[in-house]
Amino acid sequence: MPTLRQTGLAAMAAAAIALTGCAPQAPAATADLTAEPQYSGTLSILTKFGGEPLESYFNDLAVEYQKLHPDVEFELIQETDQSIKDKTKTLTASQALPDIYFTWAGNWAENFVKAGLAADLTEVIEPGTEWGDTFGEASLDAFKYGDKYYAVPLYNNGKFMGYNERIFDEAGVQPPTTFDELIDACGAIRQAGYEPIAFGNKDGWPALHYLQQLFAYNVPAETLQDDFYPETATWDHEGYLTSLEQFATLVEECTDTGADSNGVLYTTAQQALAEGRAAMYYQEILEFDSSAGEGTTVAGDGFGIFPLPAPAGGEGDAGAIEGSPEGYIINAGSERAALAVDFMKFATSVENAATLSAPPYGQPSAVIGSVSDQNSSPAVVEGIELVNDASSTVIWLDSVTVPDVADAWLAGGEALISGDSTPEEILASVQAASEGAK
């Protein structure tokens, strides 16, 4: 994330695993993760840090690790947000997953756990262990299935509205505290000559980010969690229809692209904020140092953030924030599992975590105390504080649920924007997909 996906994350993971012929099973036996690492051979890693400015991070880690252990070589497979899903599918299908590979939380990671492709890291990273206690427990729990832990959380994330402070001042508006105030502010901003909210949904997932946050506000938390799993899902709470209607209003009243947003890239929307042409852009913490980096118009104008405001009267959690950590799995079949653990401990040291959190990377590490005013931009610090203070966090809609339901929501979001389906029709298609997945 910015993340994905013309087809759902969970769908891609399930498809990848299906091609291997692996049926869900107990996790495979792994090498002794607590054994003394053998500092030789080649360690392979699939990252989601392809492209600048992120690509140099793992390259630099490999160089520094080799200074300590000269006989260790690295094979870095560096992919982008969009390309990594296809690369993961290809590597899984050919039974060539590397020693360490990137994962999202939710059903995406769970597919690899169920297929026995993720090493059980419990004995080295659960809360109470030396390494585990360097992370926030919520970050570890995002990759907990049953009572076991299966991934190393590398960085945290959350979704916020980024805004141009100068444009807000010019339009005479303040950061809104309710959803209705947000819609009203859009009119004033448009009158001032700016696009209120830049929005591009060509990749499908940006619409789902709005919807999932609205679901958290409008649907009771317990109901929402039950609906993520077909065995307990009904998807019949009226808050879903309310959320769909609210999002349709936002697209109509606050964006210039409107029904054509499905043909606009999210990067185009990001650029509109960066260049001072749009007042707002809904973005992840991971985007802050790109959309408002040094030299951008919005950085000079003043860049601020606020959570997507909660609608009045919602039955959900008005203090919830959408987001989740992203992490790395150690291959259950790796012959270098102990070395992989050692490298990930190195990658998540306090020093390296602080580097990851600082510009130009701006990826707020999951390591406790690594994000601070000394090493991170003010917006990143504020965003992480808001995530940490949130009453709850809600995982991305296209990775938290099963593939068929994720795909139904992706198609539904696009159909809502284009006007091809009503909220009632979209919800009915989701209900059918969920019923079929039981």
C-alpha cells in the first residue's frame, strides 16, 4: 500500500497457493529457528521495496550484514506494490518461494500459513521473548493465527486524509470533525478554485479503503468482524448500505473525476495534492514522505492530516482507524531458516528501524520507540501516534476477508463509482459471494 489490486489480495494469495497443488494443512516442519546460524551461502528475500526511494533500504541492509558476515550472499527480489502479487504467485507456483518473503496481514498471510509455507516463529518472536518484546503486541497479533505467530512486522500503517493547509486557509475551512462537515468543506474548497479531494480508483483498492473505514464507523465492531468470515457472515447490517451511500456522495460532491475515477491512477491523485492542485488526498502513512516530500508544493504550503471523519449516528467505533502492519514471512521449507531469523533481527534492530522510519523511506517501523521527532517527518510521527491511540484498527477490506468476497467488494466499489450498480445490488452480490464461500 499504497497497495493493490485489480483482483483482491486474498484472491491472489489463494490462486498462487492453488497452483502449487498445496491444500490447507498443518504448517510444515522447519529448521530449528533457535539454532546457531550458519553464516554462509545465499539468503534470498522477496521485498515490496522496488523502485525509488525504497529500493536502497534492503540493498544497504545486505551490505551492512555482509560486513559482519562476509560469507553470506544475498539474492534480493525487489518488487513494487503492484508487481509483487504477480511475482509471489509465480514463485509459489514454481515452488521457489525465497527464504524470506513479504506479506500483508489478514487472509493473504493466512493462506500461506494454512498451506504450510510459513515458518512458525512463535518461539523466537511471541510477546515475552527478547525479540518479541521489541515490537508492539498489536503488530505481532496482526500475524497471529490460533496461538502462533507467523511473520515479522516490519512497519506499521494507517489511513488518513492528507490536506494542504494553505488551501484550507484560503477556502476558510478547518479540518472537519464529522463526515457532513467534510462534504460541506468540499463546496467551499471548490469555490476557492481547487479540487476538494483527489481520487483515482484504477487499481480498485482506493475505493475499498474509504468503504472499510466507513464500515468501521457505521457497523458494530463485532458484527463487522463476524462478516469477514463466511461461516459467520451475513453482511446485512444497514450500516453497509449507509456507508455505500456516503461514499457515493463523497465521490460526487468532492472529486473532479466523479464517475470517471475508475480510469484514474492513485498516483495521479497523489500528484494532484503534491502539486497544490487538490486540497486533500486520502492516503496511507507510507505515502506521506512521497506525497509531501521535500520540494513539493504541499510541503511548502503546509501538510496536515486528519482521520476520515466519522458520520454522526454510526453504530460502529468512531475511534477506529483503518490500517495494519506489513511484514515478512520466513519460508517453512528454508534450509537457512536460522540465518533468516538472524537477518530479520538485524533488519529490525533499533538503528535500522530508525533508518527505515526516517526520510526518504518514511516507513514507520513496528519496533517500539523507532519513530520519533528526531528521525521521522512530523506527519509520520503524528500518524503513528494516532494509530497507536486508536480504539481499534481495521485491516484492509481486500486482504482481511476471503478471495471471493474481496473480489465482490472490488467489483462493487467500481460499479458504485461508475453508477452501474446501486448500493442494494452491490450488497446482494457480496452476500452471494460470501454464501458461496462457506
